[in-house]
Amino acid sequence: MKTNSTTITLLNSSKNVKQTMINFLLLGFAMLFLASCSSNDDNDIIIEQVLGGLELEAEILENREEAVQIFTLNDGTGQVYGEEGTILYFPPGSIVDQNGDPVTGNVTVELIEIYDKAKMLLTKMPTNGKRPNGDVETLISGGEFFINATQNGEQLEVANGFQLFAPADEFDEDMRLFNGLDNDCDGDDLECDIVWEEDEQGGLEPMQREGPNGEGVSGYGGFLSNFGWTNIDRWYNDPRPKTVLYVDVPEGFDNTNSNVYVSYDGEPTALALLDIYNPDTGLFSEHYGLIPIGLEVHIIFVSVQDDQYVYAIQGATIEEDHVEVIGSTSTGTEAELVALINGLP
């Protein structure tokens, strides 16, 4: 078969177009590769991990949802026994619908109970309390709770209050009721980031209750007038001079994809969140310089990457203008992280 000059020209043109497309694609891949790399002082290429924050947010919400216990009450009346010892008692007429009418039929009650640091961290429910003047300080918790009631998907309301009982080995007279507040969402929303504010009307008293198996249990008793997040707390008091604590986290991490907590040694339920982040310095800190100098703590850095927890736990004694640098991190499962936190002093 004869091939004329026109055919040859078309073939060569097709090859040139194809080669141009290949070169363009190779250039694009090279640019993407270089964009994900950086050079150190020796000009060695280092591939950096892409660190997103959606996994951490999703993990926190999932942990909250998994912690929800579901109960059914006839006409919204009766007792609820939580797995960790919490008892709720709803008197007749204490739950009403949106029109203020007492509910009839089955009512769904939701309960989350948090009594330790590990669960506080996994659900991002730290013991940060807000003073009337706006200062955010650390609290000592006697239990954190999410309580809600619905009927056929409709949000219900509290009419005359219901009783909360939280087990405790000893009764601390300084403990008070605190409400979980968030200016950006309703208190009955599991997605809220909570700061605790003291309920001036909410008192506590020592109480003896009968557990689900008939055993006697002692603890705190109080009446609640709203659904949502509630905490039994006292303010952490320390007479020593105070300072600001700063934490420098690893490169690539910030407040969008990681959290930094301060675990107070010797206090099983004191876990503060460093909720201030300065993008210019790359440092986490707290609000008002209220960390006692000389306090022994453990700094906990945590993120979630590729379905694994990335974390670091470092012991420290707070110094004036303390800057804690997070060194190497570890990667592990949720169970491994929980065991480490529960093993802290």
C-alpha cells in the first residue's frame, strides 16, 4: 500500500500531539510531587504527610454517639440506671412536649456518663469552667453527663425538674452543678464544644440510693431543670503564683487537626483543654495565665490520621512562661491511648 505525504504528515502530527499530552501529564505529576515536599538544610527532599482535621472531628462525634445509652420510659416517668452508676429519676409530669403538655406513651431517654480523663479526651469534654467575669479555669469533676428526651423524634422539655444521682466514695461540699454552654449550638446537640458554667440555682446534697441490683450506693444528688450537658464540679484552687502555658506541636499540626490537653497529676478528673491557638507562633495556650507555677502535669497531644491515633504524652513541672515542645509522637489504637491516659498519676 502506498502512503502519500499527507498521510505521513497526519501520522506525525498525531504522534506529536500524543507526546505533548504525555509530557504535560508528567509535568503535572512532578509539580504535585514537589508541592508535597520540602527540603531540609542539606537539601534532602522530605515528603510531608497531608494532615487533615476531618478525621479528628468525626472521631470525636463518633465517640460521643457510641457513648449514648438509650432507655424507654412509659409516660416519661420512672428511673434510669446508667452503666457506670448514674441514676436518673423522672417524677410524673416532669417531661412535657413542645406545647407544655405532659407526655403520654413511650419516651426515649438518652444518657452519656463520663467519670474519667480518657473518656473526657476521646469525647472532647474537658473540665474547662467559665467564671462570671469570663475567665476560663480548670474544674475538678465529679461526673459529666449528657441527658435528653425525645418522643417520635420530637424534642421534649423539662417541666418541674428531674433528679440526677452520681456515685461517689466521698461527698465534697465544694461540688456544684454546672451547665454545658456553647454559643454556636443548642445544649442538647451532641456536636457542641462545651465550656462549663456554674448553675447558681443547682445545689447538691449527699444521697443514698438503691442500685439496679438492690445494693446501697452513696453519692451526689441534685435536681436538673434542663436537658443537655451537665457537670458536677468544683473549682481547682491553688495558691501558688500563676503563669501562661504554651505548647509547641509538631510541624503540620494546628488547632484544626489536633488537640492539646493538660492532665493535672494527682487529680483523676482534671483535664484542661488548651483552646487558644496562635497561627503566627504555632503555639497552643490557655486564656488567662492561670496555670500554677510548680504544678506537676502531663501534656497530651492527640490527632487522628488514617484511622489511627497520633499522640504524645509528656510529663512536666510548670515553670514561669512555660513552653513545652512536643517531641516524637506515637501511633496507636484507641485502646492503647486509653490505657496510657488511665495510667497517668
